[in-house]
Amino acid sequence: MPTGKVRFYDGDKGFGFITDDEGGDVFLGAKALPEGVTSLKGGTRLEYSIAEGRKGAQAMSVRVLDPAPSVVANRRERDRKPTEDMVVIVEDLMQVLDHVSTSLRKGHYPERPLATKVSALLRAVATDLEA
């Protein structure tokens, strides 16, 4: 199967183009994307089959091989929190989770605003740990 990189993809318009490994352009329509994928960044490596359409080559049965490198992820690595700061954050998180667990033991889920804040806190700490 041919491979290439996304040259651009406009999710609102539902199409874009792939530059194949030989330098040619291949049309990429939204219907060719894998299930659950609604947008692609430029530079994402793809594997696909080709069908000849009225206006030239069209990608079919697209499979994402390597997502494009994330600028945000690179920035996070550079701005990674020192371990001393993470110790304090994790200890505070443990206290919050202890409070939630006490409430759950009593048979009560936390109220919606608290649950939303705790879930956002968990995601943020997870992101900091993965950086």
C-alpha cells in the first residue's frame, strides 16, 4: 500500500491532500478517514489505497501510521515542572481523592461542581506526569 504525509486537511470542508512518497498529490476525502478520525494535522504519515476518480487519484481506506509531532507536547517537555513541585501537587491530589473516597464510602457521589473539578485536576496531573 502507498504511504505519504498529509499536506493539509480541512475538517470543516471535509477534504485535503496527501503528498505521496514520490511527491505526487492524492485527494483525501472525509469518507476515507478511519472511523473516529475527523481531522488530521499536516505532516501526519498515512497508509492508504488509491482509486482513480474523475479528477485524479483519491485516497481510500486510510490508516494513520504516525501522527504529526505535537508542538504542545514539545513545549510541555521544555516547561516540565521540577520534581519537588510535583511532590507537593501529588500530595495535595491525594488529599482531595481521600475526601472523595470518604464521600463514596458513605454512599454519595461528589456534587457535580466538585466532580468536574476533581476530574479536571486528575487530567492536569496526568498530563504533567506524562510530560
